[in-house]
Amino acid sequence: MNTRPILFVCLGNICRSPLGEGIFRDLADKTGNGGLYPVDSAGTGAWHAGSPPDPRSVRIAAAHGIDISAQRARKIEQDDFERFAIILAMDRSNLRDLRRMASPGVLTKVHLFNSYATGQEIDVPDPYYGGQKGFEIVYNMLFAGCTSLIEKLTAERTS
């Protein structure tokens, strides 16, 4: 069985990317594809390394039956570019940072999340400085994108 490990990346790895990781894992498990797509998340910066996700991310995930409370923030490492088949940046700023970090041979693995998942050039906004409504918007964007991503990966695998 060929696996395609996926890495979700945002700035600090406490809001968007942990939610993306949790939503994708939950959807993959529910569709019987969990073993095919190992998933993780990281940040482009190390400010929150070792910290749990933002409590607002934990709350919105829990409201949808997903537990992300055991996740811990980490900074992306150079070997992540080799280990992961797909690296998904939450916004264009994260994408630029990732492209600067990556060697030329792995740039084809690095994508804007919504562009790769849904074909739309839309950033997943950082909800950190906003209220709970921002986290709900981000959850809904990530859920739609992850649903589309699962469908896309399943179609690729079966074709």
C-alpha cells in the first residue's frame, strides 16, 4: 500500500494547521483512508513550539467531534520536505516562506492549501487576533477543502 504523507503548515502551528490536520485525519479515518494518508502539521516559525493548539481551535474542533488537544506545535524541519508527499500552506505568506526553505528538487510538493484542494487561489485567513467567529470561518474553509482533498486523492488513487 503506497502512502502519501500530508503536512499542513501555517505560521505558528497553533490555529489553522492543527485544525487542518485534525479535520483531514478525521475525514480520512471516516472514509477508510486513514492509513493511506498519514498527516501532520507544522509552523514556519518556532514561537509556539511545544504548545498545544490555541484553545479556540480546540473548541471549534471539539464542537465538530474532533479532538486536537494532544497535538503540539512544531517548526517545519528540512527533512519534512523529503518525508511528506504533499505540503500545504494555509496562505500565500506561508507558501513564500516554505518555497524559500525548500530545495529546488522538492518545490513541486509545496502548494497553497485551497489551490491544491479546491482549485481556488484563496488564503485560509489567520484567526489568531480575531474572535470565535473567525475560527468558525476557518473551520468551515478547512472542512470544505479537506473534503475536496480526500475526494481528489481517492480519485487519483483509483484512476
